[in-house]
Amino acid sequence: MNKPIGKKRQKGSKPVIDEIEVAGKNLRDEALKYMKVRNYTKALGLYDQALEMNNNDQNALVARSRCFLQLGEPAKALQDAETALVLDKNNIRAIYQKAEALYYLGQFEHSLMFFHRGLRLRPELASFRLGVQKTQEAIENTIGNNTKNQPQKKPTKVEKPKTAKRNQLSREELEKRASRRLLGDLYIDKEYLENLIKHPDLRKADTNTEGVSEYAKDAINFLNNRQEFWRQQKPCTSLNAKKINGANGMLPRWL
């Protein structure tokens, strides 16, 4: 009498699953090495490979989410974090990543909700407490800025052209200094891109250069968002961009 083949298949399937898990872990480990040296593009390719092998790999989803944040793509980071949470709604690393992605997107109220959620699940983790603190500060700063921007009655205009011009230049210089302090070495890139899109040759060129202008504008927008993000983190504004993008930009060790 022939033995049922179902059990044989079941036994034979486990080594295949194990091989996929091992291969996925190897890819993640390799990607982490690139993350540590800030080669995020190379790391992203390896995380993509891991997820092609197993699109339900929560570790790869969370790690790729972190990678997307470092590449300045918070929307994609949010998508990966949400996918991981569909697989496990209490995945603490995915909750943290979602909160961070929302913060980078400027959705501070929503971000605060997920930082609080993580804090309730793991109250011993300082990362969530710091997340709550920085998000609350960002909300307060936003409210403060909105209040300042409310229309007010203009005072009677007194013509003082020289003084006004001097004050205007002073204000511009202060803004440049603040930008230089917040962006660090990246300020040079921002200044270059701003001058590039104003260049007359680029404006007069044919439509093939339209992509250059668009890429430059996207890069400037990204740097402006980064600048505003660092401005809202009051304790971090004295740090240069290298330090923020380095160890401080990585996820906590418990992740």
C-alpha cells in the first residue's frame, strides 16, 4: 500500500521556507552594512531583493521604511510601515517607523497618536517618549507660526527707504545664517540649486532641460523640508547636518 504523499510534501516544504528566511536575513544584514556607511541607495536595492523573495518579511519592510526616511522619501517609508502593521498591528518597530514617517510628512497630530500608542505598549522605551516630546513641540511651533501669520492691521506707512532697505537686508542675512546653521554642509547645495534654476541659460534652453529644473526644484523643496524639520527640533538646531544625518538619524538600538 502506497504511503500518502501529503506528509512528504509538507516535510519537504520547510527546508525551502528556511532557505528563503536565511537568504532574506543575509540580504538584510548586508543592507545594514550599507546603512551604517550611509550608502542608502545600495541598501535599498538589497531590501528590495529581500521583499521580492518574501513580501511579508516584516523585518525587511521596517528596515526599508527606515531606509526610505534616510533617502528623504517619507511617503514610501509610511507605506512600508503600514504594510508591516497590517501583518502585525502590534509590531513595535513598525509603529515607531509609522510615527517617524508621519512626523517627516508634517502630519504631527497623527504622528503624536502613534508615538503615544508605542509608549503605551512599551513605556520603558525612551524613543517613544522623545517622539512624543518632539512632536508636541512641533505642533506648538506650528500653532505659534500660524498665529504670527494671521493678518494684522498695517501701521501707517512712513517712508524711510534707507532704513527699510537696511532692515530688509539684515533680515535676509539672518535667514541665511539660520539656514546655514540648520543645513550645515547641505546649505552649499541648496544655494547652488537656487542659483541654478535662476540661470538664464537654463530658462532659455529647450524642453529637454525641463527635467533638470524640476529635479532642482524637488531637491530644494526637500532641503527646505529638512531645514524646517530640524528647526522644529529645538534641542537639535545647534547640530550640523552631518551629525543629524549620522548616528542621530538612525533608528534606536532596540530596533
